Amino acid sequence: MKKGQTSVEGIFVIGAIFLMFLFILGYGFNKRIDNQNAEKFVSQRDTCIKISNLIIGAFINGNGTEIISDSEYEFDLLNNSRLIGIYSLKEKGFSSDYAEADVVFCTVPINAFPSRLVHAGEFKVKNVGDFVDVTYVI
């Protein structure tokens, strides 16, 4: 009888340890996903600030200034609200893809730029008569 009790108690202890391991594993996976989302947000925010600085730099340096740069994300220029929206898309998508994409916004202190969607890749920022034009380089 005693041997039977020992094995049941042993199985109970092993099961409890296994259950604790599963909880810790689940918590670790959850934290990993949170970390990936934070890294993506920081990367999008960095790209947004970079593009904002390029637009301001081309505007301040005057007529004829041309800057060529690149972006790993697609971005939207919204001149009426002085915003740049960086989509989590890294390639040209369909309109439904934009609705589901994560967007990070930053501001531009001028509104002398066009409202337009610029695809990921190389783009050109050019000051033409104190109006900064941002175009996708093919």
C-alpha cells in the first residue's frame, strides 16, 4: 500500500512542477511578443522623425535643395494636419492592408509639403520655391 501512495504523490508533484513550467513558458512568450511590438514601434517612430527632419532640412536650406533617402516603411504625408503617418507595411499593399496596419504618427512644424502616400524604398525630398516635394524614386 505504501508504494502505491508514493507513486501517486510523486505523480502529483511532477504534475505540479510541469504546470508551473507551462505558466512560466506562457508568460515568457507573452513578454517576447510585447518586446517585438515595442521594437517595431520604436523603428517606425525613428523613421517618422527622420522623414520629418528631412522635410524641415530641405525647407530651411532653401530653393533647390534636394535630399535622397530611403525608408523601410510606407508612409503617408498629411499636410493639412502637419502629420506623417508611418505604416507597419514594408511593401506596397492593397487598401485593406492599410486599414489593418499599425500606424505611428509624428508632426512636421511646416505645412509646405504635399499630402501623398510614399512607398517603401528610396524617396526624394526637394525644395521647389519654398514648397517641399516628396516623391518616390523608381
